[in-house]
Amino acid sequence: MQDSTPGYRLDALPIRYFEPAAMAAMTAPSSTMLLVIDIQTDFAAPDGAMGRYGLDLSFGEAAIRKIDALIAGARLAGIAVGFARVVTRPETDSSALQHFMERSGQDPADAAICRDGTSGAGFYVLHPQPGDLQVSKTLFSCFSGTNLDADLRARGIDTLVVTGMTTDCCVDCTVRDGFHRNYDLFVVADACAAYDERTHLAALDGLGRNCAILVETATLLGGWNAA
């Protein structure tokens, strides 16, 4: 049976289920990292930017509980953990993003989130520990303009288990970039979130049909516990 995140109907997605031994073999501690993307105040907290805009944060809250369990399971299994977050400054703001927002009828000023030195850029609920990989980025993909690829290669990582926010933006862009860099990708369907169900499911469906294996938290933890 599926352990579905409350509010998300995951039954229509191409989610894969593996026996614990098979899951453990595909996510060996020597070559796997659990990547947690953008669980930050501005994206997930009631007093952050998205909360102030009135977006539905309940899906994010449910995903954070799953990610917390995955982090604990990964640490017990000896799997590396990485945290990525957006940190912006006026001088690093993307003109392409500002033009996109203006031309699509949005206010370009709304792109000024996760500002360096503000609480909005901070991690929310889930925090790195010493030894965890940390990545700071200015846009969507964790690979764009960062040392993530080099850091993963240096650690011998060729498999990423991806979680975080938002499914349709930073998760999607990171997974596609990782696939093009020849990483094996798992996306944890109930440990990612968007601000509405339709967007979340559409993003997962596209990833699951093209470049990533969709799994659920229970499947991963079953494999890691068996290992």
C-alpha cells in the first residue's frame, strides 16, 4: 500500500516499489547522497515570503516530516546528507528572471527572497550537521553556478535521492541537471512539495517518465533499515 502524503493523490504516478535488498543495493552508502532542497523560512515557514503571500504551506509541512525521517534513516545507514538553499543578493539577481516575471505580469520585486543575512534565507526545521554537504545557489538548479558536481565527484557520489521544495521548480531543475551530468536519480514523491496538488503531481509525472525513479519514503527506509 502507498504511504501517501496527506492531500496528494499519488496513485496515478509511475511510483516504483522495490524489495528492501534491491533498494539498499541501488542506494549504497558509498555512492549515494540524500539531497534536501530549499527547506527554508521564505519557502516553508508561515512567517516567510510564501506564507505572507498566502500560499498553501500544508503540503510542505507534510513533506518536511517525511524528509526528517529520511535524514534520520540515511544517517543510520551511513548515507551522506546534503542541504541546498537559495541565498540571493541584489548583485546576483538574475536579469532573465526579472524579465520573465515582468513579461508574465508579475512584480520583479517579488524575486527578492532568501536575501543573504535575513531569516528568510535560513534553514527551516531541518538543519545540517557537521560533515553534511551544504550548497548555496542563486537560482533554481543546485548545479547551476555551484560546486555541487565537483563536491559529489570528490565524495564518490553517483546516486542522488532528492527531496525538498518546490517540486516543479528547484527540485525539477536539479533533477534534470543531475540526469544530464550522468547521476542516477531517485525522487521521493511524498518528501517533495509544491503549493498546490496539480503542480506537484504534474512535475513528478514528467520527472518519473523521463529521468528519475519515483519512490516513496517507506520504500527507501525499508531498504536502508535492511542494509
